[in-house]
Amino acid sequence: MRKNDHEEKAAVTLYSDGAAKHNPDGPGGYGTILEFIDQRGELHVKEISAGYKRTTNNRMELMGVIAGLEELKRPCAVMVYTDSQYVVNAFRRHWIDSWRKKGWKRSDKSPVKNVDLWERLLAAMEPHDVTYEWVKGHAGHAQNERCDELASEAACGSRLKTDPLFA
């Protein structure tokens, strides 16, 4: 048994939001905040954001969570707060399990959108214990509002990336 098998996973709170101008084919971005309290009781906060030349709102919602999870250096217990029902319901309503069983098809047999990002999100979640919680957007939740600002600023930035879906 490895030394870390008995250690408790660090608790991390991940707040995330995505934005796209002229959805579904305009610039977009995501904003993510990671918060954790170290062993001395000190709060650590890290903000992450990036913008894309052409993308969709749902892709940016997914990228925000992915970017936050990929930033973590060791297995953690992660509480994700997002205003994206698309992301939250995929896990809470077990849509993702159904999509995977059906070969990434929806109940009407149409293809699931954003499979590349769903697979990347599942890989990013693998070492962690992840819980999703929905927060109402634009309702005064401080971290959600900050993530929205980060996402919007990133979408308007000068260093926009290329989303593989629109390459």
C-alpha cells in the first residue's frame, strides 16, 4: 500500500463559468477560480482564464471545469460550482453514463455534442472525487460573478486560442 492511500484528499472548491459572444460561432472564453485551505488554515485562490476565436457557450462551460481540474497536482476532493445546467445535469442526472453506454449517442440516437471535451473532462476527473453543484448565474454569487468577468474578458482578449472544433 502506498503512503498516500491513507491520507485524506485535500478539499478544493472550483468555481467556473463560460461565455461566448455570438453563440454558437463567435469568440468565447472561460473563467475558473480554485480555492483551497492549506494545513495552516490559509486560503489560497487561483484564477484561470482563456479565450478562443470561435467556439460555443457549452464548450466554454466545459473548458472552465476541465482547466480547473487539470491544474490540480494531486488527487483532491473537488466541489465544482457552475451555473451550467448542461454540465451539472450530465452528472447529476447520469446523462453521461447513458451517453457512454450508447456510444456517445443521445436517447434520440443523435450524436452527443462536444464528445472531445466530455472525454477530456472525464479524464481530468479520474484522480479526484468530484461533486457538482449548480448556482444561479448573474444572481450575486461572488465567485460566479468573478468567473463570468474572467470568461468575458478572456473572450475579448487579444491572445485568443483556436478551438479544435472550429480549426
